Amino acid sequence: MPGNTGEGRFGAAKRSALLEELREKRSRRTQAERPATRSTTPRPAPRAFDFSQLPGHKQIRLQHSAAEMLEIEVPYFREQSGYAGPTCMIEGRELLNFSSYNYLGLNGHPQVRQAAKDAIDKYGISVSASRVVAGERDLHGRLEAGLARFYQTEDCVTLVSGHATNMAVIGTLLGPKDVVLTDSYIHNSIVEGARLSGAARVTFPHNDFDWVEDFLDRNRGRYERALIVAEGLYSMDGDWPDLPRLVEIKARHDAWLMVDEAHSVGVLGETGRGIWEAQGVDPASVEIWMGTLSKTFSGCGGYICGSAALIELLKANAAGFVFSVGMAAPLAAGSLAALEVLEAEPWRVTRLQENGKRLLEKAQAAGLDVGEARGSAILPVIVGDSARAAMLSDYCYKAGLNALPITFPAVPEKQARLRFFLTSEHEDAHIDRAVEIVAEALETVRGRRLPFGTAV
């Protein structure tokens, strides 16, 4: 009988032989699973990858070459010094400035600046963590409560990027069994959010709600959830949708409605509350209100206003919120102060709307093509091809006007334009002189012969 040596029914020698046999069997099995021969295909020689060979970089070089052929400067990434108000300083020159969306002039307001400075002293610059774990500050809750009150919704959540807000929200709420209907003029962030979600993506002609209704009549039953997305004020054209009609359509077809108010809050409505105030719509009839803090609210980031359930869901599941650092304290404090000034000084909204009407009227009187613009804080001057739009911007810059070109593929090639952003701080003389400069420069640009095949 075996004793307490731990050898069981086998002695040490027999157990060792058995283990060796098992190892040999395992080795033979592994060898059998391997390919009989190695691939004879030669591997490419190792090299450092040259990013300049990518199509995107080649397009950049093409644009620079086109600018040289046209004898103009590339208008992007010009360094500004100081505060960007109705005028700005670039390369030591003061220019009329129509390229900053500081719509109500709050970026330079003393109360807004002081709030940001005080927040740095109290909280530092970064909150140093995701809000879920350790980055929550009282400023976040106060800003969100203020925005929810402003929109007359139950709750609000803020994120550190406006672009990421749209991507995170749509990507969180929708999936492969759903559909997203977006206006053909919708912002890139909406397009990317729809792509991220995996939902079917349907683009409808700009502001064509008969098309939307017809599509839903025929196809709504194919999808679990449907989301319609529009902008409160379209950033390239300065026009807006018929919100009551959209509300009616989404209700009849059991769809959600999302309105991106990046450019309409602070701009539309008697007190700047956006398109719902301007068109007399109950804000509760829209499921998702989105906006950015970088324009009227003079900060950086995005927000969603809506029901308490929606906000709770996003705070727990939206990757752009859960896995991102919380909004920096001075930005949250500055945007909160900007909201307070907006509510206390509605005359700023009135002044901006007066400026928008004046710019539209002056531009039309000068024979400029302003497309569908309706006299808000955004006005395009449509030129046609991208090369002439770039040339026009260059001529205006040299004459003392900062207005940037928008070219293909941001807009269709024959819709290239200069885009004007207005503020409540622009004076009548600023607006009148800007129109004069554009009209004079446009005559020169139209009369200039382009190098064959030039595209910017």
C-alpha cells in the first residue's frame, strides 16, 4: 500500500515517463497544425511612412499651388492678436472683422471675463478628471440648470466639445435598426454622429418637409426609431427651417426631433432663446435641443437640453461625456456669466437683429448674391467657383476686411462664397464699409481671367 509520500499509484520514475509522453504528443499535434511551408511572398522593405503621399495631403498642396497661380495668400490660420470684436488685429493691421461668431459681444464683457478669472483662482484651470469619477464641480450643475431654465426643459448636460456632443448623442441613442433623417445642409458633426450610430442615414433636400413626410409615410415601419435633425439657423446660408411643420411631422410619425441651435441661440427670438421663441413653438415639443457654448455663450463645448430621462441616459452612456474630462472651470464659469448677461441685457439681441437686417438690405442693394439669407447673424455672399471666392477674400483682406471664403467641398462648387458673421457690436459704418469693399472687389474678381483648371 502506498504511504504518505504523495506518489499515489505511480512511483516517481513512472510518473516522469508519463509526463514526457504527454509533452511529445502535444508537440506533434502543434507541428501538425502549422503550415507545411512558410509563405514565399516577399515582405515589403521596411520604410518610414510618408504622410505627404496621402490624398488629403496632396489636396492641401494643390490648394497652395492654386493660390500661388492666382497670386493670392492662403487665407486660413492667420494669426490674430487680441480680442476679436467688430474689428481685429492681424499682422499688425486693424481690419473690419466679420469672421468671428461672438454674436452678442459677450466674449469681451467684463462680467464674463471676471467670472472666468475668479474660477481659475478657486478651481484651477482643468477639473482634472471625468465628471463621473472626480471632475464634478458646482459650476457644471449651475450652468446646466441655467440652460435648462433658458430652454424651459427638465434638465441639461454639457460636454467639452460641440462637435463631439452631436456625435456622442446620436451615437448613443440610435443603432442599426433605426434611421436618421438629416437636412442636406446639416453640420458635419450630425453626419458623423449618424455614421457612428450605425443607423440608416437619409438626407433630404434643404428645408423640403414634403419630402420628409413622404419618406416617412412609405418607410417608417421599417425602422424601430426615427430621428429628424435640423439646424435652428443654418451656418452656411443664414436661413432656418419651419419648426412648427417639423414638430407636426415628427409627432404624426412617432419620430424624435433634434434641433441644433449652435447658431440660433442668442440670435433668434425676442430674447435670444432661439428658433422656438422666434416661431412660437412649445420647447417641450422637441425631444432634443442641442447647442454650443463657443458662440453666444463665449466658452467652449456643447450641451443637450431635454427631459430628465434623456439627460440621465446620456450622463450614464454617452462616451463623449463618460470618458472625457469635465469642462474646464473657467469655461463653465464664463458661459454661465454670459447666459446671465444675455438674460439681463436683451437689447443685445435686438441690436444684433437690427445689424442683420441692415447687412442684408445693403448687400441686396449692392447687387450681391446672398442666397436664402434672411437677415440674421449669418450672411453669405455667393460668388460661384472656389477660385473666385478665394480671390475675393484676398482682395477684401488687402482692403481692410476680414471675411473668409467657404469653398468646395464645404459647399457645392458653384455655391462658393464669403461668409459674414455679425455681432451686436458692429456699427452701421462697419456694415456699410464692408459691403462697399466686397462690391468693389467683386467687380475686379469677375473681370479677372483665371488660369485654366484652377481650383481652390
